[in-house]
Amino acid sequence: MLFGKIYLIPSFLGENNPDIIPDQVKNKVAEINEFIVEDLRTARRYLRAIGYQKNFDTDVILRELDKHAAKQNCQQLLENVLRGTDCGIISEAGNPCIADPGSEVVAFAHRKKIEVIPLVGPSSILLALIASGFNGQQFCFHGYLPIKEPERSKKIKQLENSSQRATQLFMETPFRNQKLLDEVLKHCSDETNLCIAYDLTLPTQFIRSKTIQGWRSQLPDLHKRYCIFLLGA
């Protein structure tokens, strides 16, 4: 029996902006009847925003990832794919499987020899990296840093040291951005370069690279912003 295919479907990085999603993605999504999603409500809203016309009550299957499960029941999530039906995985923001659930399902698909097809769309991590002016040949994304001290300050110093060899990218929840920025400025050397990028692809987009010393003289308001931080040589 031929298996179905899994399509990794990009989403918006903020408010609905259908133009940011390529037509080839919209056209492929229009052909799919089954999706694995993080949240049913936002997935339906996203699909409608990009022009998806199928009836959610009668024609579409939406399977929700369990964010609290230590291990996803991948066999159950992909039961129809194993029978030959194509399926899409939709992220809450940006691309699936990067700082997002979904990688477990994709890993299971590879073990079963199911074809996985990534579709092109916005990634805050890559957009911030290419716009930073930092090393794009060698870089590392760390996701969220430790919350508690002294682990957090130690991690910041480690990232600063590593930034001499490779760009270091990390993020924080929107309501803790300002505190993280304060700690980066506190623990990093004056000459270290820091890029702050937030609201990428939105009308309020901000991307700026300066030294730590330069940032100390003028701090941006990062409260409730979707932000990526980069340390570079």
C-alpha cells in the first residue's frame, strides 16, 4: 500500500496577512482534507484566511497535538496517512517543528518511510538572521533560555562566548522580553553585537543590530512583542 504524504504548512507570524503565504502553499492546502494542528480554533481561522473553502464539519479532519503529552500518539495521528491519505501539519506561527510541536510526528513519519514535504513560508528565525548582518554560515538557535538564576546568566555568558564562532539566536515569551534584554545587557561585554528583531513581516516590524554599549543608551519597548534575539561577533 502507498502511504500518503505529510506537508509542513507555514503560518502567519502575527496578525492575518494572507499575502505572506505563497500561492503554491495555498493551492496545495486547498487539496488537503486532513490536518494536524496545535489549536483547532486558530487552525480553522488560518485556513479560512488563506482561502480554504472546504466544510470543516463534513469534509475535513483536524487532529490536535497534545501539548502536555510526553509522547505523541503518532500512530493514531497518522492512521489515515498510513492508509494513503495526505495530511498537513500547521504551526501556530511560522514553520512547523521549529520551536513548535510536530517534530515527533515527522520523526515517526521517517521511521515509517512516509514522505515529508516542507512548504515555503515565513520563519522568524531565518528572517532575523539574514537581516542581522551577523554570521550566516555558522549559527545556532537555542529557543528559550533558562528562567531561573544562576542558570540564565551562565547561559547568556556561554552564548556570548560562542558568538565569536557562530551567531547565537534565542527567544523569550512576549511578556518576559524586557527582563531578558536587561539581563543580556547586564552580563555581556560592551563590544558584543546584539540584534533585536520583532514583529517580523508585520507593519510594526523592527530589526536593529548594535553593540551592547549602543543598546544601553536607547532601549526599545519589547513588552508583548514577538521577538528574536541574536548575539554575534
